[in-house]
Amino acid sequence: LSTFGLRVKDYNTAEAQVSDIEFAYDIRPVQDRNLVSTLIKSGRVVQPNPNRFVSDQDSLLYLYAEAYNLTEPKSENEELLLKATLLDQFGEVFREFPTQTLDKPGTSAVITHAVPVIGLPGGNYELQLVVEDKASGRKAETSKTFMMIYSFDQLAPTMTREDVFSEEDAALMEKVIRYISSKEEKQTYEGLDLDGKRTFLAQFWERKNPTPGRAINVYKNEIFRRFAYANQNFSTSLVDKTDGWRTDRGRVYITYGSPDDIVRRPSRMGDKPIEIWYYFSLPGQKGNDYCIFVDQDGYGDYDLMSSTLIGELYNPAWDESLR
């Protein structure tokens, strides 16, 4: 039995509160009152964006939230003020949006909003919301991170031009999908000619598309992001950043994504540098899993020594080899 910490907001207070943000691809009023769907919230159809990705082909980032513990309205014209601020990956203010005025129907209120994302550079952002009860001055805030991604045409020109696909592209894509494809898929891909590989890749990514038929395949873009990140951060060369995907950390990162937490122990008193990556709730895993990496030679190439992830090497006596 595995356990992990879960933080739950306390709404049983006199202070104004606002829920977590739910990002969405679209939010629209329910047209059919007889419609029954888990996507319906407070009379609105909320098409969730659970991966929290937006792309250069999206113009707006939709969000849904709820405000609680507002003061009882004394008139029909009482209002809420909504202030949205965008922070970059370093926590610095990147963009401030104009304050919005919303109706306050009662002691709670539904907040739906759309933030323009056109022109945002690729990368991680944090969206902060501050809700103010105009009558009482009470404020509450919440925030959530998302990622702006682009087409990654540097990895595969076919993402933007289907008429161009070179042998170099095919070889690169074999590396990109190596850790997320089956043995049979690898063998099939290797045996195809250039046109066949292009067709294979289109079908491969569509099978893994969490929203089939949608132009933006967030899973594919996430794998491309992981591949680029692995090369940039785990390559053994300081100049040629192209082999990070081959390393143990690169493979784990591409396969499972960003860890929820990392504990680093630098070299000291003759000990070898160690990194422990924690994954708290990966789908299909036990929960509270870890991967232990050790820099055996001191050159920045960390080997996976032990992991509790299903299918990975598990060696409870891994540290004995370091003595």
C-alpha cells in the first residue's frame, strides 16, 4: 500500500476563497438543457485541457474556477474584480492583463475567462488569478502552470510541410520514438522506405493522440519537448548537445516525463554525485516511485542504479557497488 501527500484547500473559513484553476480548450454555455455530461459545470460545457499545453496555433487559453465565501450581496449590482498576471519560468512578471469586472450573483461565483496567448515565446508560465469582492475588499488568489509549445519543426519538417521528409528526418524520428514504441513497431519502422516511414509516423502519432482528429497532438509535442530537453540537459558533451537522449536520465525523462521532485547529493568526501528522481502518481505505476542515478566517473553521465518503476532495474543493494 502506497501513500502520498495531498493538499486540500480549507473552504470552511470566513475568508474569501478561490478554487484551483481548470484549464480548458473551450468553454461555452449549455444549449440543450437535457444534455447530461461530466463536462458540464454550472451550466457550461468545459472541454478540459488536462495536459496544460497551449500551442502557437491556439489564440486563447480558457480557464474555469469558482469563488467562495463572498459577502452576501446587498444589491443587484455588486461586482467582483478579476486580475490575471502571467509569470515566466523564473517567477518574474511577464504580462499583466487588464482587470475584469464580473457580476457577483451570491456568496459564491463561477469564473470563466480566456487569456490571449498569441505571440508568447515557448516555455513554462504560471498564471496567477486574484479575485476581489468589490463590496468588502476581500481578496483570494490561485495560480497554475502551463506550457507554451511550438511545432518543433527543427525535429521534423513534416510537422509543417508534409511534402518534405528526408533520410535525416527519418533517422532523427527513430530516436525520438525509440522509448515509446514497441519492439514490433521499431522493427516495422526500420523495414520501411522513406514514404513508408512518413506514413508510419503519421499513424503512430494519431494512435497516441489524446484528442483524436485535433490538429494539435499534445502528446507528440510533449515527447518532442522531452527529447529536446534531454539533449540540452543530459548530453555528455558541453558543445554537441545531441546525445542526451541516449543517457539513462534522458531515457527516463523521455519515457516518464518530468519528475515531481529531485533530490541531489553533490560529490563530497569521496562520495559520488547522486540524483534521486521521485514520481508520485504516474499512471500504471504503484505511486511514490523513485529512480536513483549515480555519476560513476565524475563527468556528468549518471547511470540508473535502481528504480521502483515497473519495468526498470530494481537493486536494493545498489549502494554497495559504490564502496
